[in-house]
Amino acid sequence: MGAPAPKQFLDLNGRSILQCSVAAFDAHPSINHIVVVLAPEMVASGKELIGATSRTCASVAGGARRQDSVAAGMRALPADVDVVLIHDAARPFADAALIDRVLAGVAEAGAAVPGTRVRDTVKRVPAGGDRIAATVPREDLWLAQTPQGFRRQILEAAMARANDGVGATDDGMVVEMAGHPVKIIQGDERNVKITTPEDLAAARVATSPGPRVGTGYDLHRLAPGRLLVLAGVVIPFDKGPDGHSDGDVVCHALIDAMLGAAGAGDIGRHFPNNDPAWKDAAGLDLLARAVAIVSAAGWSVSNADITVILERPKLAPHIHEICLRLAATLGVSADRVSVKGKTNEGVDAVGRGEAIASHAVAMLTPAAGKAR
Ligand code: MG
């Protein structure tokens, strides 16, 4: 992979590949115990690496060959366990339906391996060369996956026979070599083994939480002698919003939309209006703090759309500057910020010019490489 950590510990949107792989089994009602086989130097921090599980979960040191690691894991199983599933930690997409099929295969045949049919044409090329020696018929070829399932006694007997034998590339092979029938069951094309950086990139897209949307609303009374400021732009007028802060309804509504999208509460929780720290606080300053809050939670702002409702004065001459200031604070290009001015057609307090109101919608997308 060319990565500093073993691939099983690389991040998949906030959880390691290993943690994702364990989670499918941890959530399955038929699974009672989980044993994670780790490199010997990692066993001490096993709990931390695996994370919280609802099943009993042990971690043990693996061995030199694959079957030595499997044997170490088997020794850690409680005596009453009679069916064992063995899974690659680098396959984070095994799901409950696949586990169900493997368990059904074990119940029927004692040993079951999930696989998918080979769809591409297969060529045989002798090692070291670049010349195709043959096209291999693919009708009877399957690609083996995990989890592979076995009655415990069948696998243990096969492992005892295979001891000191050839290095098996999967556990089904050990049982096959012992002469026990192994049933192939339908695997899952999505149950990929993460092997290359391209696999990892695709897995991150597949596990991405996707965009989030939030809405916000704010209203302030207009009072004589107060400055009318929207997103840091001073708008000449004889009245301005009353309030503990500067009453910047554009920033306040947008902050609530962003916090709402991130599931991070609201403006009152982060900047309470009885806290002297926020007395006369500038809207753009609070907005910058909200950007930091959602960013720490793993999100970046994708776009924002804001409607300001104000009877007078006309906002049109100031809209462009308001958008530029918002975009600069959000760290996005100006085309991702929209501000529209409306009147309230003379209706209600806003229509009588007694108040200014604003609605906002914000879209957040996952920030690359951040935990959520
Ligand atoms: Mg407000």
C-alpha cells in the first residue's frame, strides 16, 4: 500500500479497516465471540486498536504462516464454540446477509467458502515472461472470499493433518487437502479485500457519510441608532438590529444552518446571549468560529443559500459584497454562496420595518481524512 501503517489500520472515514471488518460480526446475532489475531507487537494495544465491541472480544498474537495465526486464534476460543468463521481483516464490507449464507453453508456441509464467479477471461502467463501460454477456461473458476466457515472439529482435524505441510492461502484449502468436502456459496462482489491504494480510495467513497444539510432562521428587532451590519458589510440606514451581539441575521441564520447540518447544536449553545464574551460580537467572527466547530467535527461547507427579509433599505447594492465576505470566511469560492433580499410586502412586523429576518440553508460535505 505504500502507507506508514499496516493496511488493516488505515482510516475508512473515522474507523480503521480492522474496526469496520470486526463491526459486521459484532452486529450479527449469531456471533458470540470474536478473536482478533494481531502481529505480536500489537497485542498489547489490541483493545484500543479494535475499539468497543458488544461481543466478548480477545486479541492474540499471530504466527509466521497464515495457518499458524488461525491456530492461535482457535486456541483462544471458548470450549463451547462449535462453528468458526475466519475472516480477513482487510475485508471491511462483509455484511449480515453474507454471514448468514456462510452459516447456512456450514450447517449444511460442515465447511463453506464464499466465492464469486470469474467474469474476465483468464490467461496463463509463465512466471518471468510476458507471453500468453494459454487461455484458461473460466466456467469452473471462482474467486474465494472470506468469511470462510467450518465446524470447529472439521477445521481442527484438518489443521492437525496439515501441520508442517504446505502454506495454505486460505482455510478452505486446509480442509480441502484433508479430503473433507467444502461447499462454495455465493459471495458478494462488494466484499473486496483492500490491497491497493485504489481499493482504499474506492472503499473511502463507499463508506463516506455523504453530504448533510441544515437550515437556520434568525430575526432581530430594528432600533434607532444601531448599526445595520450584514456579514461585516455596513449598510447605511437610520436603524439597526437590537441585540446582545451585532444582530447580524445573515451570519446568525447561516451559523445555525451549519451547526444543524453537523448535528452540533445551535448558536445559543455555542455563543449564549447571556455570556459577556459575545456582547456586541461580530457576526463574521462568530461565523469563523462555527466554521472551526464543523471542521473539527469533520465537515466542510459545500454551499450556502440565504434569504434576508427586510422592508427597507434595498439590499441589492450590497449583496455582492456580502457574498464575498461570507465566502472568504467559509473558505469557499463566491459562487458557492448565495444571498437574496426580499421584502415582506408590508405584512407583519418585518413588513412594517420593525424587524429584519433571515433564512439560511447550508450543505456540508465530509472533509478529507477527518474523523466524525
Ligand atoms: Mg441573532
